[in-house]
Amino acid sequence: MATSHQDMTSVVLNQPNNSGLHISIHPLTLLNISDHYTRTVIQKTEPGPVHVIGALLGIQTGREIEIFNSYELQFNTLADGSIRIHDEYFVTKQEQFRQVFPAYDFLGWYTTGSKPSMIDVDVLQQLMVFNESPLFLQLDPSEVSTPARALPITVYESIVDIVDNQPQPMFIKAAYKVETGEAERIAVDHVAHAATYQEGESSLVSHLSGQQNAIKMLDTRIKLIHEYLQDSVQGHVPKDHDLERQISSLCNRLPTISGQAFEQEFMTEYNDVLLTSYLATITKGTNAMSEMVDKFNVVASHNVHPGHGRMRRGMMG
């Protein structure tokens, strides 16, 4: 067990990364990884840690790397804990993706865990056949907290370092950012709304909950700006003139919503909305009255028969 701990700490270089790579990860990749891990945990029947592996696909242009998609990889876990990737499945899957996304290349792989280990180095050596310097994305489910402030993922670059006069593949941390397009923002927003929607809960409740959370967040940030300005005036924190200019620019926008022109335009739109709502209510009420009259006429036509009234009076008499 002592060697395992040593392996986990010795495969990552503790030094600044000067490679100059700009790594962008798109939300679809993160959703795929999370879904892969979640499904594996739910479907697992035997006790023990959950380990998943998948490939990362994207486009590299010079020092710019964009990871657009991912897919699962099949592997076997040997008795000593090492992992063997199914090469035939990997090649077949790559060819299938090439037919749909010809511009996407294999850029690296992902897995789960807290820190890279020698097992990950072994996987790196297997995948270097397809990419001489693949990226390594590691998801740590144990780091997820509520509320989460950062994604529980770490991206590493693979390099070759000289250890005891021998070349040794190792990892070094790399910076990344999450890049989203317009279509991806819409899809992620839809997934987020679907995830918070509970059975039996109306869409209005879900919408109002989102509005409430947004107002709370806005209130928190306004208080934070106010506290910063107070501390800055009292000398508790150093003044940041660039930040103060941004705050001043934000505050200068506020008077534009309190002028006479704005108030007149706002009241006009407000009255239009009230009138539309009033007309909708009248239309709905008129429709309900029309349906009631139709039903009354149908019932009356079925109850009125020739001689019915005279027979009733004769029986009563």
C-alpha cells in the first residue's frame, strides 16, 4: 500500500506548465462523462470502487485545443489492478466517429479518481500509439459539494521526463475553460430545468423558483459590492481603480430606468399587458357562458314533450 501512495504522488510533476496550450471543453463532453459515471454506479452489482474510461474527441489547431465530444471505452481489469484497453473496439469506434465527424481527432481520454496513478500511466502508454501526447481528464466525484463552486475535474498534459536516466511518461496540470455555443447553452439550460423539475410540480412553480434564486443571487452580489466599497473607503482593503470604474459604470446605468420617458413607456406596456389579460379573461368567461347556454338548451329540448305538462297536472289532480 505504501508503494501505491508513492505511485500516486510521483506521476504528476509539481511545477508550472509552460506549454502554452489553450484547452477548451464543451458541455457535451462533461455531460457524457457524468452520465457514464452515473450509469455505471447505478448498474453496478458488486461492491468496490467504480472506474470508467472514455475517449476525448475534438479539434487541435496549433496550440488551441477544443474538446467537443467523448465516448466510452471498453477495458479489462487484470488481477494486479492494471487496465488493458480493447484496441479493436477503440479503432472501430474511431472509424464510426470519423464517418460522422471527419474533423474530430482523438485528443486524449478521461477516467475517475482523485489523483493520477501508475495505472493511468499504463493507460497513457497504451493510448500513445494513437496520439503521441494525449490529454488526460480526471473526474473526482468525491469533490462534489453543495453548492458546487468549481467543476470536480482536472486536466493533465502528458509529457516524458527523465527519471533515473530513463524516460518516464508523467502528467502535468493544465489550465482549461468551458466553452459553450448558442445551441449548447440552450441544451444545457433545458437539461438544467428538466433536472430540477419534480413530479407533480407545475411549470409555474419551477419558473418562480428560478426567479427567486436569481433574485437571491443578485442581492448577494449587490451586498458584496457594497461591502467592498465600504472597506475600500475605510482603508481595510486596497483600492482597485479598474474595479471601481466598472462599479461606477454599472451604477451609471441605473438612472436610465427612472426617467420620465422610461416611466411613460413602462406604463404603456404595463397597461397593454393588463388589457390583454383582461380581454383573455372576458373571452374565457364568454366561452364558458356560451357552453352553459348550449348545454341548457340541450337539456330543455330533451325534457319538453307534447302533453307532458297536461299529464302531470292530471296526475296531480
